[in-house]
Amino acid sequence: MTEEIIIAGFGGQGVLSMGKILAYSGIMQDQEVSWFPAYGPEMRGGTANVTVILSDQKISSPVLRVYDTAIILNQQSMDKFEESVKPGGLLVYDGNGIKNHPARKDITICRVDAYAEAVKMGNTKIFNMIVLGGYLKMKPIVKLENVMAGLKKSLPERYHNLLPANKEAIMKGQEVITVVE
Amino acid sequence: MKELRLMKGNEAIAEGAIRAGADAYFGYPITPQSEVMEYLMMEKPHERTGMVILQAESEVASINMLYGAAGTGKRVMTSSSSPGISLMQEGISYMAGAELPCVLVNVVRGGPGLGTIQPSQSDYFQTTKGGGHGDYRLLTLAPAYVQEMYDFAALGFELAFKYRTPVMIQADGLIGQMMEKVEIGDQAARFTEFDQSWATTGKKGRERNIITSLDLDPARQEQHNIHLQAKYADIVKAEVRFEEIQTEDAEYLFVAYGSSARISQKAMQLARAKGIKVGLFRPITLWPFPTEQIDAISKRVKGILTVEQSAGQMIEDVKLASQCRVQVEHFGRMGGMVPSPEEVLEALEQKLIGG
């Protein structure tokens, strides 16, 4: 199994940390992982993206042009990455702020309105975990228990009281994601 | 069970230095390697092992602090990125001349000048062909994995002390910034059996040791140069390191180091899926260069593509090694642009197979 993912959106949306949690989850189940961010001056408000690879084999290139899955969280990233999904691949997006919805017919397109749900739950910080939950519903490449173990490892101990809220967000994402026909 | 961590390359080399029993780190921040010192400051190794971490006022100060501390026989390291490494060249030449062991880390970014902060490999000439003045060589290790960033810290100190010479770990922004799984080893002792009889450790009844690169008597300076060249010849004989991947049946060969080797390996997989037999040769030491090994492979392949994030620097060494026996072409991106595996495969098809 090899899963090659691009996660792209605004800086501050938790794009990089979502990737990090996925990578940690992979380590928890003995997989090889790589995480490469488009680093630079684009922090909060700018665009951010990260390439995450989970595999049963040693990973060659951490940089890719095409992906099994694209998780897209703003319009600029949609414009940039919709075409980079491999035929038969998966595109997961949050409809918030998206004007030009994805139109490809040769991939599976899923919508998870994570921002709207996060607002309803009264905590916009768990936005990225709702997205992650939605993605894992479509591709359960890592077990929920390993995601939680990964979260526990990547969060400093003083934030461990937030673990239940994160778990709830993942469950919410699994519940609200829909396949766009 | 071994401890596994998810780490950036920059963090891994910092932890690797602590675990290797380093005595001191002197540095000045610059993207894309600032996490090295940030990690060290957070970890407070002075509380773990007694290792000293000091932010210098500039790169020039860092390299001269290194010179002083290395002169006392301590294991010392600095890190920077391209423009900062340029500033250090005078000190590196002095350390090579004075035969001082140290580990230098260059997390290369796009140049020339201040350039960009994105990954590049355009400092190959600087590192392997001089950089500073005088007839010296820099033993250069090129990590391609975050694990190697960790491992090469200890290897760097070992080689630096074995030959009493500066060792360069030449990474790039991609290896520095990416995260991978790292297996963390045990803590090595800071005070070890390294030969320090040459160092300025306090006279205490012996003849005094003088650490200098200056000797105004040209006859003695020539003897010193002959001694240095003999040492470099020993390094060439004993320290060449490389990795070969699927070269046995290869009709074409990629030669690439660092992050470009990773990208080329994926390009190799894509090529083989199309029925094109490609192999990958990855120099791990950039100096000494794996000349003999490339010479041997060049006798059985149809063509070689060097893949570098530069305008084509290592290609000169590949051409020399293969003695222009086969067609050798270069593919690269510059200024901080990173090639995709697909671009590398297209370059192979256009420059060697179709051409």
C-alpha cells in the first residue's frame, strides 16, 4: 500500500499539522512516512501545502506531480491541484469559499463542509480534524486508534485535554462527508 | 525497541550531534536551516550532556569560534545555508590548513547571492572544488534521508577526528525541511578516546602545541602541503561512499545525490514501469567522488543523466569519471525550483533515448 496525498489551503487552517498527524498515525502502524511542506514566507493567510506519503515500502521521492488524493481547502488550491489527482483518485474539499467546484469525471469527488460544522460545534480550531475524519471515512488508511496515538505524540502534554474534542471532530467528519455525484 | 521519532532533517542533525557527544555548537540563523539551532536551544543539551550552544553574532564569528574550540580538541559543529557558508570560507580554509577537525552543515538554498530560501544543490563546486583559498579538500557527505541527517552527525565527527580535517555535511532545503521517521540511537559519551595529543589542552610538562595555518618559510609550507595531500590521498582511498539501486541490468543511469537522488529513484520506477531499464547511482561522499565506480558502470550503460538542482556542476566529475565513454547529459532546475519525477523521466527520454 502506498498513498500519496497533497493537502492544500490557507496558512493557519492547520494544513501542515493535519499532514503531521497523518504521518504520525502511519508511524504508529509501522509504515514508512514522508512529510514535505511548501515552506516559505506564506504563513497565516497565504497558501500552504504539504505532500504526505504513507507506504509499506521505503519512500523514494517526497516530491510529486500527481497524487492519489488531494485534500483542498481553498479556491487557489483547487485551481492548482484539481488536475493533479491521478485518474481514479480522490478529491476531498470543503465547500466554504469555493466558487468553481471540481468538475472532473474520472475521479471520486467528496465534499466535507468542515468549516460550517466546526462553527456549529463552537470550535473552529478543530476544522482540520473534521476534514481528516472525512478523508479517513473514504480511505481508512490509518486506524482511528493510531490517529489518536499519533495526536497524543504530536501534541505537547499541556494540550492533551483537547484529545476528546479532536476525536469528536474526526467522528463528525466521517458523518458529514458526502460523495458529489 | 528502538525509539522512533517523526523529525525534520534539521532537527535530526541537531539531535544526532547531541547523541554523538558533541561538545559545542556555534551558529547564526538562516532559512532553511534555522531549526538546527532552534531545536538545540529547545533541547538544552547543556542540561543533558554539558554540550554548549551559542548563537554567534554572525557566520564569520561562528566559524572562528569553531576554530578556537576545535583547537582545544573538542567536537564542534556549525550549520548554515549557502550565503552563510560563503561567509565562512576563510575560516574553513584556515581550519583545513591548521588541521582542525569539525563538522560543518550546509542546508543549501537557491543562489547566487541571497537567492531564495528554497532547496538547491548549486553549492557543489564551492564545497568540492575549493570554496576557500589554498590546496585543501573538504570531506563531504551528502544525506538523502532524514535518517542520514541523524546518522551523519556521528559519522562526520568520526571522520573529522580520524583525519584531523573539517567535514562538510551537504544537505539541501528539501532534506532539511521534510519530516521522516528517525531511529534514535543511544547517547555517546562526550569525553572519548579521540587522539587529542595535538590539541591546546594546557602544557603540563609536555612541549607546547601550536595551532596555526601560518608558516612563513615556504620550504616548510611546501612540506606541510605535501603532508596534507598525502592525507587527502588516504581519504580518497578509504572513504568513498555511494549507493547503487538497480544498476545491474541498467541500460541508462541516473547519477544524483541528496534530494535529487530520491526524485530520480521515483523517476526510475516510472521508467521501469514503461519498460525502460534505468538504474540509479547515488554518491554519498561528494568528495572523495566515487570515480572508479562510475567508471565501471559507464562501460555497460548506453547513457548517463545527471540530475542536480543546479545548472550542472557534478556532471563535470561524472564526465571525468566515465572518461566521455558514453553520452552524459544534465537535467536540473535552478533557483529553488524542485524537479518532479515526471520531469526527470521526460528529460531522460528527450536527451538520451530519443536523442
